Amino acid sequence: MATPKITNASGAAQSIAAVSVMPDYSRPLTIVTTLFFMWGFLTSLNDILVPHLKSIFELSYARVMLVQFAFFSAYFLFSVPWSRVVNRIGYQSSMVVGLVTMAVGAFLFLPAASAASYPLFLVALVILAAGITGLQVAANPYVVVLGNPETASSRLDLTQAFNSLGTTIAPKLGGLLILGAAPLAVEQLQQLAPKALQAYRVEQAASVKMPYTVVGVALVLLAVLIGSFKLPKIEAAAYRAGEKLNDSIWRHPNLLLGAIGIFAYVGAEVSIGSFLVNYFGLPEIAGLSPKAAAGFVSFYWGGAMIGRFLGAGLLRRFKPGSLLALCAIFAAALVTASMLLGGHTAMWTILAVGLFNSIMFPTIFSLGVAELGSLTGNGSGVLNMAIVGGAILPVIQGSIADHVGLHHAFVLPVICYLYILFYGLSGSRPNSARHASI
């Protein structure tokens, strides 16, 4: 009589254990996904700021790319400090602090616009990006470890799809609100007296005030929401102060090579997106006005959104590294085709690159932090630091465009996609796979 009872109790315990191993994380994932939307929206809004500030301050391609340099250099400067913050106060509190920092940066756009000061715009962008860096360092690895490791790429890809929703909406909305007025030509600006020129700049810069005020208020409200919600703690990925580890991030080639992959991917994506408005304005491409061109930029980011929703399912059926390599091949081919062609064909081929960009960041990130355990927070800091590619590569492409023309300056993203091809096929293997092949 006792034996059956023991068996039943054992079976019940196993059932309870099975349930406890895989709890339902859909609600906390939904809450965290709102963060992905917000930083995607603000990142893509830079693509509207670039042509707007270029026309206001009469900037060369290389100088206007300081917008992206200021924004993405924050990832290099603040990623490692943010990883320490995450280790000290946890994932959730770091998200709240990141949102508040972003709000401060958004509100700084108001005095920057009132003074029509390009340097102050750059300062506001650095602070805004510093807050986004905190969200990235905390939220990306949190989503990776919040569930089954085998579906980490798919899970992060799905949340990144809402990041792409933000990047899709921002250019269209930003184009309507920020690029509404037709700017004066360079020749007309050069004829204005200094006071008249400053008055013109203040008038044109004022168009950013309302959008960034609304964004700042939304960020404060979101910080309150995240702070009041009880997110689950993931003990397996938690950092324990004073704990001695027989491991180091330098012993994980998939992380180090993945950092180069993030550098290449973000640099390529931002380089392409930053120049689209000016690219579509070229007579040999489409000859569009800045406002009309801004509407087409949404197709670039919209392709990434669609690709991520599709990719969330594909990454559950195919190996993430193989799918990453395939997307890199298509992206490189499309950029090359756009450089070799002209007219609307060149325009639509470059826009189609967004579809194949889609799964790259979440896949590289999840492959990069694979098998890191309690080093996940530190690994996230390294990967997010590599987002500085979005600061460096657009400036290089801007310099290339100033010398050889914008149409053929897209050779730089092609080189980036070729590296991502290598990472997907070989560089992304974790230590367990590397040691098994020896």
C-alpha cells in the first residue's frame, strides 16, 4: 500500500518540478517589449535629424554624421559601466534608471532647438543614447535568459520586432513633424546676414521641440510603469558579488567574434539608414524631396519589422547561425545591386536590405551570450559596447561619399555583411561545439 503512494508522490513532485522549470513569462516579456519599441523609435528618428540638421547648419556628409557618432559612441563609453550597474542593482532597476536618463536627453532637445546649437544637439543625443545603452545592456540579456535557452534567438527576435515597429513609425512621423518646411538652399543661406541666419536656424530647429517633449513625457511614464511592475529574477544569470569564477569572457570566442559582428551589423544598418533621404534625393536615383524621401525610409525599417516577425518562427525551425549567414548573403547582394544600378530599381533594392537585416542583431546577440551563465551581464556589456559601430562606420561612409559620391559609398556595408556571413557559419559556435569538434 505504501509503494503506490510513494510513486504517486514522486510523480506529482516531478510534475511540479517540470512546471517550475518553465514558468509562464509572457507577461514580463510583454512589459519589457515596450522598451524595445521606445529605443527603436528614438534611434530611427536620427535618420530624420541627419538631413534636417544638415540643411540648417550647412554641414558636409562627414560632419552631419557626427549625429550618429555622438549617439552611438555612447554605447562604447557607457556599456561597461552599465553592466556594472546591472550587476549591482539588477536588471529591472537598471531599466528604470535607463528610461529616466533617456528622458533627460529628450528634454535637452528643447534648449538645443531654442539656441539653434549643433553642439548642444550632440550633447542631448549622447545623454539620450546613454540611457538607451542602459536599456540595451539590461533588457537584451534579460529576454535571452527569460525562458528556454534553445529558443533564446527566437524570443529576442520577437521582442526586437517591436523595436523595428518603432523604427518603422519614427521616420514617417518624424518626416511629417520635423521635415514639414522646405529648407533654403545653401546658396540662399550664404546670402543671409548673421542675425537673419541665426533666426532662420532657430525657426527651423523649433520643429523638434514638440516630438521630443512628447517622447520625454512618455519615457517618464514608462519608467514609473516598469518600476511598479514586479519582474521575475533569473537566478542562473544573476551576478553574485564576491563569487569566484573559473571562467572569463575572454574564454568565449563566440562572444568576442560576436562583438565584431554587432559592430559590423549596426554600422552597416545605420550607415544605410542615415543616407537614405539624401540618397533618394540624387537625380540619378529618384530625385525626391527630403519630406517625400523620409516616407520611403519607413519601408527600410518596416522590412526589418516584418523580417523579425517571420524570423521568430524560422529561428525555431532552422539553425540560427545558418539563417544569419543566408540573410548576410542576400543583404550584401542587394547593396551591391543598388550601387551598380540607378533609378527606382536602385532605391527599392537598398530598401529591401531592411528585410534581411531583421534577424541579425538578435541572432548575433543570443549566439554571443550563449553558455556565459553568470557572466551574461558582462557579456552583454561587451556586445552593447560594440554598437559603437553605428558611430564610426557612418562617419567613414560619409567621408567616402564626400570623395567618390554617395551612390558608390555603400561598399562599406557590403564588407560588413561579408563578416557577418563568416560569423554565422563559423565564428558563432559556443565552446561546447568547438571542444566537441576537436
